[in-house]
Amino acid sequence: AAVGLDVAELGRLAARAVHPARMSGRCAVFAKSDLIHLQQRACPPDEIAAGLCFALARNYLASVCRGQVPQPPVLFQGGVAANEGVLRAFRELLSLPEDALIRPAAYKVMGAIGAALIARDSPLEEPVLLTDLVGRLGQHVSDEEAAVVLDPLQMPPVTDTAPAPTTLGDGVYLGLDVGSVSTKVAVISGDGRLCASAYGPTAGRPIQAVEKALAEVLGKLPRMPKVLGAVTTGSGRHVALHLTRADEAVDEVTAQARYAREYAPEADTIIEIGGQDSKYIRMENGRVTRFAMNRACAAGTGSFLEEQASRLGLDIAKDFASAAFRSGSPASMGNRCTVFMDSDLVHYIQRGRPVEDLCAGLAYAVARNYLEKVVGSRPVGRRVLFQGGVARNRAVQAAFSAILGKEVLVPPHPELSGAIGAALLARDRGAMRQGPVLGLEAPLGKTATRTFECRGCENLCEVQEVTVVASEPRRAWFGSVCGRFERGEENPVPPDDAFAVRERLLLKDRSGSGAPHRGEIAFPM
């Protein structure tokens, strides 16, 4: 539906595409994000269709076959076998000739035929009417739904927002957060109040996103500001650093923790959920003591929630939370993969469950998924702060409060928490800038961009290398899942073979010759 094609047409287009686009197959939500980026870059529809088919086939081979190569002849059955593009993808990925990948005539109902054959071989002691079987199934489903009872969500208190300063004073501080999904800019005054901000999609084009966000902020300020300090953060922080000539680039955890310390110095746990990733940060006395991140599953992120709200015909920003708070009996959707949650949602829709119950159930699902997949066995403290774009959804905030049994605070402008934290770090530096911030106080410099495919692992990420043209050209990268490019300012971190590293660590103390040294044992006297 996202490419405006039915399944049959998508398969026909994919079968004749010359260059399939590279897309993520690990999750439907991430695949949709890749699809949107490809559409914004005017990628031909047939290449996008083929990319989807190849992503599905690669994911199947990686997650189901797990390194075992299917030997011909291979039988391809199930509903997806109708897709000519997926059929082509399996043939090419497995290097199979036409007659080695077989699609039976009854491919859509092979599972049902198999079940009927098993029933024939093991008949019931007494025949049962089909109507009786249907009744039993309906009762079983009702019992399952009644087994899990979720409390109605309670509206949390409204967070006070500090008023914007009327003047810019002697100067301002700039924070720029360039993420894989969105780009945020925050300009704060000397006393830490937000003067102006911008929030927009990155769409796989960080340079254009930074330029647009800075122009938007400039239009909201009463006059041209004097920038006293500038810090960048996010996965595109090094690109933004060189592009704008900011003072420093910091990681997202540092920026999020800084904003939390400003708003609630006593906070000991930070929940941060963005568009495609989420973070857990544990703090003691204002310092980060441990953290965890999740980039592998989209079920507990903003993209998943927005996708499901769209399915229900709701605006995620305007209608979702209010509908969730009207629910008297939230639907239980577990905390599993987004694909399974999606199946649960379809199941409830088919059974006529009210939209209000589905919204409340989705809010619970996001919170439970985060607590199980990101937090796990790590401790959740007494003072919990909820940051990131999803924190604007008050239903998710209420779900966290209900599950944890404690108040969960949301600071002002949670969607800008990384950018504001970066701006506060710029203020902490104290040093006066030398030269303008490009894009705000002066035009952005010229850049040269090259896109290539990283072959360091099976993800095969499409990475952008951005070179800022200047008297001393600087390079930065954007787009890798593992961050091996973003972690090095000027040179990427070389990829490591995990097994080779393990072998090296295990054997590094062995001399390889002579009798092994057994060491000494000392006894206290």
C-alpha cells in the first residue's frame, strides 16, 4: 500500500527490475522507513518493489535457514509464492535454475492440505460437526482474551512549560540533533530557556535536513543571534559538526542525560524512545552509570505506533491518546515483534473490538516491549523521566506509570531533549566561539557526497560519505547501522570478525612453544 501497488502488480514490477534497491528486511517498520527514503530520492517503483522482495528473501534465509543453504529441488509454497518478485529473489540468491525452485499448483493451501492428510491418517474416535468445532474455537478465543486484564489508563498531570525569553540577551547556544529519522535544532538563552526550535524528517538526506532546520530556526528568532557555543549530537553528529563548524560532537546518551539533569536533577532513570530506536539510561548524582540501546526491534518505537495509528485511521498526534484514555478495557497485545503485534491488532479489528481499546492496548504494548527488550533485568529507580518524541504521547506515559506503579515525568519539549541537551552542553563549555555557525550566522559551505555500500557484515548498509570542501577538507559518514563510520571523525573503525576477536583474546597469553607455565600459588603464613 505504501508504494501504491497491489501485491500482484508489485510482483510483476519486481520481476523485471534491473537494479533492486537495497532495503532492510529485519523489520516491517524499518523496511517502510527505507522505502520512504527511496521514494524521496525518486528511486524507480520497480527497483523499490524488487528491493522489498529481495529483503524478504534475505531475511528468510538469515533467520530461518541460519547459514544452511537449501539444496535443490526446493518447494516454494504459501501465499507469498504468488509473488513473482520473491520467486525471482530466491532463485537469484540461491543460484537456482528454473526447474530447481518448484511452485506447486495448490501453493496457497498446501498447509491446509497437509493438515487434512494428517487428519485422514489419525481420524477422531467420534465424528464432530463443523459447527461444533467453530463454537469451541470461539469459546477458546474468548477465554484467552479474558485471561489478560489491563487497567484503564489514567490521564497523567500536565507538565509546565517555561515561557520563552523575550530577548536573546548577550548571545545564545545552539544544539543540533541529527538522527536517522528526524533532525532537531534548539536555540537556548543564557539562562537555559528555549528561544526557538525546529523539528523535521532527516529522510536519508542529512545535509538538506540540517540546512532546512537551521533556516526554520532563523525565521523564528527576532533578529540574527550571536551564537556563543554550538554542539551536535545524534547519528549524524559528525556530519553536522563539519557542516556547521560547531564546537563539539557528543553521543546521544550524553545529550539526553544533560537535559534530564537540567530538568530533574534528582532523576535516576531515563526512558528515551525515538522514531526507530530507544535508550535506557541509569543515573546517580547526575552522572550516567549505565545505559542500553535498542536499534534492532521497532516494536517499542515511534514508527511502530505511528504505523498502527494510521491503520486505525487516527492522527497519532491529535487523536490517539484521547481515544486511549476513553478505553475501559484495553486490549492485550503482548510485547513481541511488531509483526506479531500487527497480527493481534488485525485479529481484534476483525472481532469488532472498539478503537479506544486498541489504542490503549498499543500504548501498553510499546511500554511493555521497551521494559522487556531494552531495560530487561536492569533496575528502574524511584524518579523516572520519559524523553524522546514518543514521550509527547500521554497514553504511553500513562502506560509506563501503570506498569511501573510510579509517576513517570515528561519534561517540556521531550521531542527536543537531545538537541536541548546538546545546547546545554555548549553552554557548559563556557568558551566563546571563534567564527560563525554556518547555516545560521553564515551560509553553509560546499559539500561533496558519495554513497557506497558497506560490506563489513551482512547488513550491507548504504552509507553516505560527506566531504566538507574547505581549506582543510573534513570527511564524515552517515547511514551505518552499527555506527562504525559515525564513531570515527576522520577514519571509520575497521570491522572486526567477532569469532577472530574471541580466538585472539583466548590465546593471547599462550607462548606457543615449550612447556606451559602453570603459575605460582602462595599461602599466607
